[in-house]
Amino acid sequence: MDNNQYLKLFVKISQQRMYNHYLPKLVQSVQVLDSDAIWSKEAENLNSVGGIVLHICEHVRRISIKFSVRNHAGFNEGIEDYFPNLNLSPEELLQTVKETFDEFNSVMEKLIENMPDEIDMHSLYHLVEHTGYHLGQIVDRSKRITKKSFNFCQNGINEQNLKALIKEQ
């Protein structure tokens, strides 16, 4: 493989992990919660599940913009403290999540089709890592609140299936 093929594979892996691995886990973890559970804080210094979800969405949205607009100048402010409490209904929150991840998926598809010689791999890698970190928080809180086990790996959201998805493309 040449460097461009490796770069394209990196983008595909990132895209598929975000869209076909993290998104289903996020949706399943949120859809079992009611509004009170989504927006309540277990302690004053902790963020609500909804705030964490919107934090993830803002990060995904910014990366989508970055990769869809060549020579994007960036954003003036970071999102380190962006954990809003918008009191959206579970359905509204999930709609926001789906629209945000759909846009990301679309941007990555276009990037893969017209792969430049280089991209900001650090930003894309950070997005995947950062999303995985916060997704773990959401899954853990959802499990604790509902006493529900999701069995993601047993239900097909696992590395073996992720690799198969990437090979199919």
C-alpha cells in the first residue's frame, strides 16, 4: 500500500468506527432513558448524559465542518466546558445525534472519494478517541440508571464486524 491508501484506510476506519460502532451504542444508551434521567446530574460537578451527548455532537459537527471546508480557519473557542442543558426530549436529542452523525458520515464519504495527499489525522484521531471516552461515560451511566446490560459485542457491535464492514467497501 502507498501512503494515500493508508490514509484512505485510516479515514475509513475512523468513519466506520464513529458511524457503525459508536453511533448505535450511543443511540441504544440514550433511548432507554427518560428526560429526567437524561438531564439530571448525579452530582453538582458532573455533567448530565444529555450534556455529554451534546458535547460529543458539537465535536463531531466541528470536525465535519473542518473536513468539508478546505483551508478551514478553525473555531475561536474550544468546547472543553461545552456541556449544555437544553432539556430536549429524548426524541429531539436522538434526532440531533442522528443528524450530526449522518453529516459526519457524508463528509467522510466525500473525503474518501476525493482523498487529498494529506489531512489533519490528529484531529480525526482525537475525535474518535474523544467520542469513545465520552461514549463510555454515557453507557456506564445508562447501565447504572436502568440496570440494563446492552451486550453490544454479543449483538454484533464488535471489532470483527467492524473489520468486515471496512473490507466490504
